[in-house]
Amino acid sequence: MESSHKRLETNALISILGSAPMLYFDHNATTPLCASAKDAWVDAIDRYVGNPSSPHRMGARAERAMADARDQLAGFLGCSPLDIVWTSGATESNNLVLHHCAQALDGDKEVWVSAIEHPCVIEATRNHFPNRYKTLPVNNTGVLDLYVLKERLTKEKPGLIAVMAANNETGVLQPWTEVQQLCSGYQIPFFCDAAQWVGKLPAKGLGDCDFVSGCAHKFGGPQGVGFLKCPSRGAVYSQLVGGAQEEGRRAGTENVAGVLSMMAALVEREHQLGSGIIQEKEAWRNAFVMSLIGAEVLGKGQGRLWNTVSALLPGDCQARWVVKLDKAGFAVSTGSACSSGKETPSHVLTAMGVAKEDTDRVVRFSSGWETTAEDWQALVKGVNQVAGELV
């Protein structure tokens, strides 16, 4: 049997303020910092103390490290290093895209976004294009309806189309490559929020999109750092002003340690992806699904992230699944607004046609790279035990 110390090193079993350890199944919200990222961050704060914009040798050394990281990320995405802008995370990156488009597009151009985009994309769209956006529907399994998109494109041409790579609530993979090809054919800029994709699936090919966002803390890097891939030719209208950093596209001193830590984590994840290990991890998730009692898995039958299960569980909102599982030693999250104090259900579940009275029973389980088969087995026992107590 593994020692407590060794189990804690997996990042799946986490002790909270000296209380009993919990199994962590909320990696789609944020991930623990992996060892390689931590080592890179500690090394960077010692080695690169200069501001990358400073003219002295210490500044030049930091700038060189940032340039190397830019080359590295561009290599994974398949784009030019000049396309990369360092940001504070996916929310800033996504807001930057919509801010830029509000300045760059003609006044009559619309923005089309999928109905299941992250709230930061939807809210930024509403903010910058309050009367000039349309929502692209998804089917009842949570996949973008390509037929509807193709039909609309025969009649009108928007200024931007936004479709995420993988949904954060359900894990359902979106046909972003097909959308990118459609947009390319119609010469429409395409924006892909890849925050849940990068670090879980290969980043190769994402560089073909005009705009791509990602963030470190979804794959074992630190919070507060991310990137935007955008066209290197032509102006990108900065949302943050007051400095010429990032070729004038994002003012502010770059987070050198954060960027290098993020890239250390991504290098590790891309190496793991190349090893074929995700097939094994997906099998653990599938075994969990098959063992659930009285649950309905959302997006079943569609391609989904290997780490994610969104399930409609027995009972009703009063069952307080997240609270009960928390007490049982499992950190999970809800796919609805029942536990968050909001008055409306998840827009993702609504777009999928989940009845309003059922959305409160949706729970998301999301594992990490360090999660084991035994962790999944412990989770299903815990879920089924709670389900039995509700009968």
C-alpha cells in the first residue's frame, strides 16, 4: 500500500488545512502545480530577475528566455513565434480577441459564437457587440450543429466566428478543425478558445486558427498566465495600454517566471500525450461511467476529453450532490448554477436541451494527469454510496 506522503505527491489526494485528505476531481476548474512547473518557476525567479524590456544584460537575458518560450509554444501550435502574445490567462486572452474585433471590424459586421462558449467569451461578445451577434446552436449531445453553420454561411458572412475546442462543463470535443476550414474558405476570422484542450490533447494544428487562447493552470502550470495566438501581420488592438510590450499588443511587464513555468508543464504534457497514455486514462474514465448507478452521462457517444464526465445524477437539487461528495472526501463541481447562488441554470445544459428542473442534478467529474485508476474506483464507490443514501 502506498504511503500517505507518496499519495499526496500524486496531486489527486489533497490535504486541506490538516483535515482528512480529499480526492481531487475538479481539474477542469484548476489543476495543482506539477513538479516540473514548480521547479521551472523557482529557477526562473532566481535566474531572470530583470525586466524583459530593460536595456541592460539582465533584461536581455530575460527577453531571450521569453523568446525561447515563444518559439517553443509556436512549435507546439504550428504557427509563427510572432503570433504569440503572453497574457494573464484565457479570460484576458478571450476578452482581447473581442476587444480587438470591436475596433477592427466594420460597423455592420456580426460575431457568431457557439451557444456553449465559456462565459468570458459570451459576456465579452455581448459587451462589444450588443446588437451584432448570433448564437450557433448545438445538438442534444453538446456538439456544434455544423449543418446550421453551413446553411447560415450560404446567406451571410460574419466578421468573426468563435467555437471552443472542448467544452469545460461536459468535456465534449467540438469540430473546430472543420469550422476553421469553413472559415478559411469564406475568409472569415476564426477564434478558438482552447483552454480545456491544450495540455490534455495535442496542440498541433491549433496554429491554423486565426485566434487561439489557452492558460497554464488547466494543465499543471501556475495560475495567472496564459497566451493568445493571433495574426502577426496587421494591427492587434491592445486592451491594456501604457506600454509597448508584446509588439504593442499587450501592455505590462511580462510574467517571465509564469511563462517559463507554463511551458515546462506543457512540455511535460505534450511528452505524455506522445506516449499513448491517454488511451489508458480514458479507459479508467469509461469504467467509472459504466459503474455509475442511476446516472445519465451528458455527451455520451461523442468524443470527450479523456478526463471529464458530466453526469445527471439521481435525486433533485435538494440532494446537494457536491456538498455530500465533499463530505465523503471528493472534490467535484456542479454543471449548473444550483450551488453557486445564480438564478439561472447553466447555459451549456440549456443549449443541450436539458430540462431546467434537471440541471441542478448535473455534476462534473474531471481528473488530472496524476489521477490513478484506483482514484476513479474510489470515486465511483463514493458516488454510488451517496446515491444509495438518497433512495
